[in-house]
Amino acid sequence: MKSIFIGGMAGSGKTAIALGLALKFRDQGLNVGYFKPLGASHGPHRQEDEDVILFQQVLSLPHDAATLSPVRTGPYYLSSGPRRDPAPLKEKLQQAYNTVSANVDVLLIDGSLSPYTAASLGLDAINLARMFDSTMLYVSRMEDDYSLDKTILYNELFRLAGIKVLGNIFNSVERTLLDKTKGVYAPILEEAGHPVLGIIPSRPEIASPTVREFYDALGGELLTEEGVGLERIVEEVVVGTMTTESALGYLRRAPNKAVITGGDRSDMAVTALETSTSVLILTGGYYPDVGVLASAIEKKVAVIMVHYDTFTAIERLHEITRRIHPGDEQGIRIAQTNISEHCNWQTILDEVKS
């Protein structure tokens, strides 16, 4: 049995890569397992780890969520219990690993938010990969040249720690960076001795977050019908603090957007709903006019009210990443297609079979 640890920073798309590989390997006749040592809940509306539920359903895994992801972390995990002695946690992880790795040909281990998460407990990506004797597959999402620097540094750290690095995948590369990734970033990484196994172009259907992710991250009150409009994608965020006259031109140019404005700005809300808006986020705890809700319901646009100010709402949006949800047939299909068409999956398969 081989295990592949899929690491990367938050938002890099580690889970989508793991899902695509799992489906590809299954098509090749392999019995595939899944393990997420450090799980997390995503927002106050969802306490379970949706990645775990996704793999449970797609791969028909026989194990419960607590076994597939036995340890939970969060931004303040060191304050939530007796954390000075990590030995019991490591034992719990090892027992769960032994269970989920039994009777499978390959186990895909989904990394946590970042390679450094839980380093204070010795449960970061380096220590977990060594604990499970895993091969590392590193996933990067390129934003600028510093993203490449970070990728090279982590590759070097893994190798210095004695971890075999199978290669790297540049995931969800924006169109404006695609040529540079192919012509500059990939050659530099290869010259540094770190193989590139894939360059996956960005696709809004899987790269852009949905309204549901905004709802989970903001923790607000949904004023429109439950479930309606939550699967719409959000490609841009517009803060409506200007006059409606100056905002209208920009609102018309921004497709599939989230508009953040004060709940007392009914004029801005109505103007936003006249354009391609995916979600309306009202700050300050103000309920909108009846006309705003009526228009939003008619257009099937979700309206979320939060009780804090616009600045705080914007800060919380930094936590949002696109996730593939159970039942998201399009997202699951794209994840598999990305591996088939844009990655050297045969090299990864050869590693599994070696």
C-alpha cells in the first residue's frame, strides 16, 4: 500500500486534486482510500468537514467521519483543551491511519490548511508525512513570483526532512499567468530539481467560490429562501459605498458578483439587483426595505444580513475558498477532467504501483 500526502497552502485546491486522482485511480482498477488527519469545520452553519463527507459519498468509503478525520483544528486550537502533550493525538492519528489504510491499494492523505498548521504539536505536514511514510505531492496556486519562491522553499524543506517529493502541480492558474507559469515558473522549478506534474488552468465553475461559501464564512442571517441561489458562483466582490450614479457603470461591468453595502442603502441594493449579482450582503444589522427583498426573491438572489460593519465583512471574506460539495456533479467532473487532461497522472500512478 502506498500513501500520497497532498500538501499546499489554503486555497490551492488540494482536495480537488485528491478527488480527481481518486477517481482516475479508481478507473484504473485501484482500491482508493482517503484520509484527512487534521479536519476543520467551515463556518458556523457547518460543523462537519465537507471534504470528508464528499469522499465518503464519492468513493463509498466504509469508515465514519471521525475515523477519516480524527483530529480537529481551528485558529485557536491551543486554547480548546489540554494540548501540551501531543502524544495521545498522535496515537489517535496512527490508529485511524491503520484503519483507513487497510485493504486499499493507495491512500490519498489530504493536507490541512497549510504545511505549517499544528506545527506546535508536531502535526504539521512534514511530521505527518514522515509518520505515515508518505510521498509528497505539492499543490500551488500562483498569484505572483513570491508564490514560486514559497513552492521552492517548501520542496526544499520536505527533502531536507527526508520526505520523497513526487512532484508539483500548479493548480487553478489564472489566464493572465498561464503563459508565465508554463514559460517561466515551471522551468525554474524543474531546474531547481523539483518536477512539475501538472499545470491546470483556472475554471470559474470550480475556482470561484459559491454563495454558500460566503454564507458559511460570514455567519450572517439569510433573509431570502433557504437554499435558493446558494450555488451561484461569485467571480468578483464589489463594495457599494459610493453613490448609485457612480456605481452603476461598474456594477454593470462586474459579472456574477457579491455586493457588500450597508443595510440602510436600499438605493444601492436595488441598483445591484438590476445587474448580474450573485449575492447581496447587507452590513450593520439593518433589515432592507420590503422592495429589496421582493426583487431579490424574484431574481433568486440570496440576501445575507450581518450585524457587523462593512470592513469586518470584507476581512472575513479572506477566509473564503471554493469547495466541491457532495452532489456537485459539475465540480466532481471537472476535478477528474483536470487530472486527465492537464496532469502527468501516469507518473503518479507508476509511483503508486512501484
